[in-house]
Amino acid sequence: MQSNLTYENSKEVTIIDGNELIVFSTDAQTIGEALVDSEVRFGHFDELSVEKDAVVYDGKSVEIFRASSVIINDGGTRFHVMTTEPTIDHVLRTHEIEVGDDDELAIIKTLYTLNGENQFKLTNPSVIDGTEIMITRLAFETKTVYEYIDFEVSYIYTDDLLVGNRQVQVEGSPKIVEHVMMTTFKNGDYYSTGEVGTNILDEGMQRVVAIGTAEPEPEPEPTPPPVVATPARASTTPTPAAAPASLPDVSPLDSFTSSLTFYNMLCEGCSGRTASGHDASTSIFFNDSTFGTIRIVAAGSQFPFGSVLEIEGHGIAVVLDRGGVVVGNVVDLLIETHQDPWVYGRQARYVRVLRLGW
């Protein structure tokens, strides 16, 4: 806008108001009076490039810095300021507000339309009227958590120990892992927790257990009591001496390859008696009138109680028990209660049938 009025002794003054250039003539003595003559609006928070009481001379140029309305939201605390600062950084420094390296800074502009208000994030650092400077204060808290991972167990088999015996050769130790957890707070409120670091403090060590495989020495056959001769009455006919007792020379009735398993009387539901009623709680042997002291075995119903089997590698046994899974060619050999049946696993063994039932 340019005024065409001229006065006697008038001076030409130029006012720069943003993008607008105002040139007019005035006989005012000060800039403040000149602004009144020019009828240029000047707000309370607006600033001039010179003082209002500055002397007016011909060709004088004055710039008006218009104040912008800005909201500062510092960690949830909002307050309104009017500022003529050119950039966001200048506004913060003027109000002595520092933004830390971990803090978040956002410049928000709200536009009001017929459909409501919409907020936009601005990247321009210049101050725009109606913007909100939003500062999110971040705080962090670290905590160390230790994880103990159970050691693994490895087994070795040795004939230095009897079957069923175990020996711990290396105790083992757990693996220790250090986890560094960080909790983030925004404006004093909990926000999130996450792992920021992992450190293995101790790799740990396996426990090593030795399992015996050596078979025990067979128990000696019981020695029969000495026979005390009873004096015979005199006779002219001599009495022949009794023949010594010996195992019968038995021909096998049948033979097959068995799936040999093992059990003891500590099994769940076991009472100490076999299915035939024999008390096996104190001994795994049976005194047979024909075969002497022999092991006890469980077999399928095709073998009546009293049947005698010769098992490859384990000797002679008598069938006195049954089992829920002892069917077909499965043969389940009774072992001492302190031994672990699972150590033997399942074995393929050749079996000969020496007697079928009593």
C-alpha cells in the first residue's frame, strides 16, 4: 500500500510488514507517531526493528516483526506464548527449555475444517502461528536378570560297574546367562520394557553318569546237606548205594527268538507276588524239583505256569508270572529290586523251551 498524501516538511517512511511494503509521507517526529499516521495495526506482542521513540527522517525504513501464537508442551505441561522468534530453537532458548539427546521433539500444526480438526507433524524449524512444540521427556531404568539353564546329562557305559549300578563322574553345573533389561518412561509414565544386552557368565558343564554293564558272578549252586548213612540191619543181601542227583537230560520242545525285557517287584501295582501266587518279594529265584534253583520269568499265556525256558545269556528260568504287555514272543525276566530295568533295554535273545507247564 502506498500513500499519495504529501505534507509540508513531510518525510517519506517505508514500513516492511512481512511480505507487504507500505510507503507513506508523514510529518510525525517519532516512529510511534508515524505508525499512528499510517494506520498500520501494531499488536502488543509485535516488535519493531527500531524503538518507537526513534526520530523519523526522510527515507526511514522500519520493519515490523509480527508475534506468533505458540503452545509449548513440555513433558505434559502445556503453556501458551506469543513470540517473534524466527525458529523453534530460538523459542526454546528464549524460554530456557533444553531438549536432551534422548528426548523427543515434535512440531504439531492443527488445522480446523468442516470435518473437524486434523493434526500434522511439521519438519520446518520456522515458527508458524498456531503451532505446538511437543517435547516428550524420556527416562530409562536398567535391571539385570540372571537365567540359570539346567545342565545336560550324558551317560557312558562301563564294565567297571555291575549292571544296574550308576556312578556320577562329573557333577555338572548350570549355564548362567545375564540379561540386561531396560524400562522406558515417557513423561514419567511407564512405556515399555525390553532386552538391550545379553552376556554369558558361565557356559556350564554337563553331568556325566556312568552306567554299569558288567554281569554279576553267578550265585553258587546250593550245596546239598551231607547224607548221613543210617546203619542197616545185618543182611546177607547187600543194599545198592543211591545214585547221585543230577539235572535231567532234556531235549528242547521248541525254540524261538524272543524280545527280552526286564522288570522288578517295585513296579506300580506290584504286590510282591507273581501271577501264579509265588512270593517273589525276597528272591528272584525259584527252587524247582527238577532243575534246581532257577530264575523267575514272565511269559505269555501260551506258556503255562511251571514252563521252563533256557534264555541265551541268562540261563534257565521258570514261568511264574504274566504281564499286560508280555504277549507273543516277549519274555520279561525278573531282576533284583535295587536294579533299574530300563538300563537293560530290550534285547533279542534265543530261547529254548525245556518244559511246558508242570
